[in-house]
Amino acid sequence: MNAWKLIVAGMLLVALYAGCGQQSPEETMTVASSDLAMVDGRALEAMDQVPPIVEGLGDAASDGIDFDTVRVQVQNNQLLLRVNVNTVLSLQNYSNLQLLLDTDNDPGTGRAGGFSGVDVVWRFGQRNGLISIDNKSESFKYGDVGIVTAPTVTSDFFEVSIPLDAAVHDHPLFPGTTVGIAFLSMPEEGGLDRIPDSGFIAVDLTADAGKPAPLSMDRTSEDAVRMVTWNILHDGIVERPEKFDPIFDVLDPDIVTLVEVWDTPAQVAADLFDQWRPLPDGQHWHADRQGADIIVLSKWPILECVDIPDARATAYLLQMPQNWSSPLFVIGAHAPCCGKDEKRQKEIDAFMAFLRDARQGSGPINVGVDTPVVITGDMNLVGLQQQLVTLVEGQIVNDAYLPAFGPDADGTALTDLFPRHLYHNLVYTWRAEDSSYGPGKLDYIVYSDSNLEIPHSFIFDTRLLPQAKLDELGLTREANPEASDHLPVVVDVLPR
């Protein structure tokens, strides 16, 4: 079956609700990941091949969101949605976007959020939902049902994933084999827009397009160097070492970037890795840090380590194995969180300017034009999209750090890597069940693709692994959340 047929099999049915039995996740066919939609906030992907429901721009109030299109795919026991609007907005911050669900095909039941016939309402800007149970509205949050949205930065389109087995207070979110969906915008002062204009888009939940083929945890090349970046949450490796040891054991890294190591000395981290991942022939792990909360550990010597001014970031020049013709230049960063857009932009400007100067031979660390570069860490990109543009394309904003530049060795943009989870087409790297914010991609691998190849990558979250895989690895389902709210991002790199 070709990719088009697979996608059409999972697309929405704007017709009568179907009544056939639901296919279980175990019965769903395995499909190449590239043939299925990714919940990653990128415009160019398989979801674009799904025929859209077109509402048409120009019928909304001037102060409200104007809907353009909605696309739907049922995949891997999840309902995936993509909605395009007329303006750039931050989905989880102050947006008026709402998702309405009629889960029982009965307009006489449900008044969630005060909407007749609506059984479930999800309010993106308020980061909560309401479900109608016994004629009462019960509230729930992201962590209660496993909703994932993307991107985390401002955008004019958004993607949503909702597990079909989600439940609130033991009440299934999707009790039947069909669901009606609609999106609504409700500006504070007058006017609204809705897609569709009335009624609901009918979706057959049994038309599952498949599940992505699982990724291997093995290296795809014996020569590949495995890098892991992980925000370990408040010095986690010394506060909770027993939680990290078994995970690092199965990930088998060669180079590790640790974030949020506020008080841990580099040598303490090196000693732990000597215990956890001992090297042959009496060798020891190398580790270094400066003023930032970043420690890089490596099996090979760290040639230089310099704190980057005006940013919570550190630059490292790492010796690499003999098959590499040059060292590797790594910038580990931890940009400010949450609503600090101005400060986050300034810090990203600062370490991108540091990279520019290093490339030009005028910085505290100077690297050859062909030296591979990896920028990694917890970037906290939850605000304006410009910060991501700066990180990838070198479009510096603040005058103090100009000029802009092409950050790859060939003068082009860097590549923003999108690793996915081992068994899901999801890319989030942070997930905290008790937070009002939903999971998101906060931890980044941005690299110079002109001279660096990444043949394999993945995000590791024990919560999304089959029990058989957990048993094979000797891990529990709660291993990751007990270690940190962030997830390890794993990449295998080779010189190009």
C-alpha cells in the first residue's frame, strides 16, 4: 500500500458517522514514519497530503482568529489535528482557540463549556479542558489525558495529538468509534469564528493509518559518536544518581551535555560516569564546566572550555576519534524560561555571535571553517518564533551582537534536528504531568550539516515504551519522570 493510500485511510470522513468496531493499537499496521503525520510543528510533512477541510478566510471578526483549514489523521491510536489560522499566535499563551468534541453523535447530550451538544471542550490559551459527565462539567489538564501540541513557538498553524484511550475520572474521552470535531475562536470583545461554520467534522476513529515503525536504540554505524543532551533537573545526577545510572547504561553515550547542574563540580560528574560507564585500559571520563549550569563529559579530551558572555552557555572544543579530521565545537546552552522573550532573544544572540567570532578567528575560541558545530541544550523556546530563526539561521536581532551571519561552515543556515520518540511520531522533550503546560520540544540539537552527518537519533521516554521493551531494558515505566521532567535526546554523529 503506498503512502497516499495509507494517509487517505486515516483521513477524516465528512459524512455519516461510521459504526464499525475499533481497531486496537496491537492490530494497527506498522508504517514508515515518513508516510505518517508528525506532531512536530513543521509545515512540510506527510500531514500536508491529507485533504483539508477548508473554511475560508475573511469571515471572522477583525479582532479574532480567522480559521483557514483543518486536517485530521487517525494514527497509532491517536487523533491528530492540524489547524491553520490567519495570524501568528502563541497557542498555550493567551490564545482564544478552543477545540469542541461531540463524542456520542447526540446533539441532545453534553453542555461542556456551555455549548449545547458538546461533550468535551479543550481551551488552549487557558491550558485546560471541560468534559460533560452526568450533566456536570468536570475540568482536566494536559497531563490528565496526554494531549500534545506543537510548535511551542508562535505560529499560524498548530498540531494536536490526543490519545484515543484518554480518560477523565475514568470517563473515556472517546467512548465510541466516531467523534465530531470543531474549532472555535472567541475573542474577548465581539465576534467569533468557527470551523466548520455549523455542526461538526465527522471522524471515523477506526480508520487508523498505522503506527510508525519503531526506532532501534542501536548505533547505525560502528564509527558513529553517540551524543546525549539532558536537562537533569536541579543537579539530578547527585541528588538522584540511582535514577540516572540505569538510563545512561542503556543509552551508552560517548559525549554527554548535562543542563541544570547548578552546584555539581565537573569532577564529581566525571567520577560518577567512571562508576556508571567505566572506560577500558584505565582511562577516565573528561568533564569541564565554567560559570553556566552546563557540564560536558567526553570519552576524549576537552581541548578548550570557555563561558560565553551575556548568556547561560558554554563553548567546548572536543577532541574526537582518529577517524575525525578535526575537533568538534559544542555550545551547551540553557536559555531563560517562560515569558522572558527579550532576555531569551538576547542570550541566543550572544552565543550565536560567539559562534560567528569563532568561525572568523576573532573569539576566545577559534575554530577552522570546516570544524563541525553542535548547539545543544534546553533552549526553552516557548515564545516568539524569531528566537528559533536566530538559532538556526543566524539572524541576530540585538544591535550589540550584530552582524547576522550564515552559521554553517558553507555560509548557510544550521539544521534543526527533529528526533522522534522510539515508538511514536512525537518530538516533545519535556513533559510534566503536574504542570498546566503541555509537553513540548524544549531541548534542541542544531548542527552544521555541511560537515556533520547524523544518521540516527531518538528521544527516550520510558512512559511511551511497550512493556516488553521496558523488560528488555530492565527499566520501569516511571524511570524517566523519576529522573527528570526533561528527556534525554540521543544523536549519533559522523564527520561528513
